[in-house]
Amino acid sequence: MSNLALWSRPAWDTDRWLRDFFGPAAATDWYKPTTSGFNPAAEIVKDGDDAVVRVELPGVDVEKDVNVEVDRGRLVIHGERRDEHAEEKEGRTLREVRYGAFHRSFQLPAHVTGDAITASYDAGVLTVRVAGAYAGSQAKRIEITK
């Protein structure tokens, strides 16, 4: 698959693009119940040969409540958004902010190791850079001899 094909899909079909590039979820992820309903928004963009994963985590203490790991060839981001105001239950409350545990997982290309991954957090966005994720992903034409 050429890099051009990755970007020729309509912008609204990002879920399909993510599945095509990072692969389907691991079978163990299929059976995990989603108990909290909190699923942070994520995007993956190409920056040269690197893949940059951005996850929206406003109001989350990333030092205490977020883990970024490489596990069996997968980039795993998991943690919890805690409800610090849960005890203040005077009167009626309208809640549109979701709290609870979250888990995001992305298949890494086979040549990527944990040493190639860095993470930073700024203004409510966790940014994970996967160095060299696209390196060597260009198709190479093989000459046919007679």
C-alpha cells in the first residue's frame, strides 16, 4: 500500500484509515466491557516518517492517572479521568462530562520498538510520537528479468 493511498480516503473515514494502518484490535480487546463510557478522542497524523497520535485528555492528571506502554506490538494508552466533585451532591446536577477508566490501543508496525516512542502532554492533549512508523513503507518496484 502506498502512502498516497492512505490520504486519498475521505476525511470522515478516519476510523477505517486507523484500522487499515494500525490493524484491527487485538482479540483480547474485543471482549473487554466498556463500563465507563469515557472514550477519549484520538487522531493519528503522519509527520515525515513518524506517526503522531494525539489523544484529548483535558482535566486528567497524566502523571498520576495515565500510562503509555508498548505491549506485544501494540501502543496502549490507558488511565482514568477522576471525578473530583463526586461528593458534592447538593440539589440537582447536570452532567455532560464523562468520568471513569479508558483504554486505547493501536497496532504498531513490526519494525517499531519501544525506544522509538516518546510522549508529552500540553493543554489537555497527550501527544505520542512513533518515530519511523512510516519508514520503509513505500512500495519498491522489483524488476522482472527474462
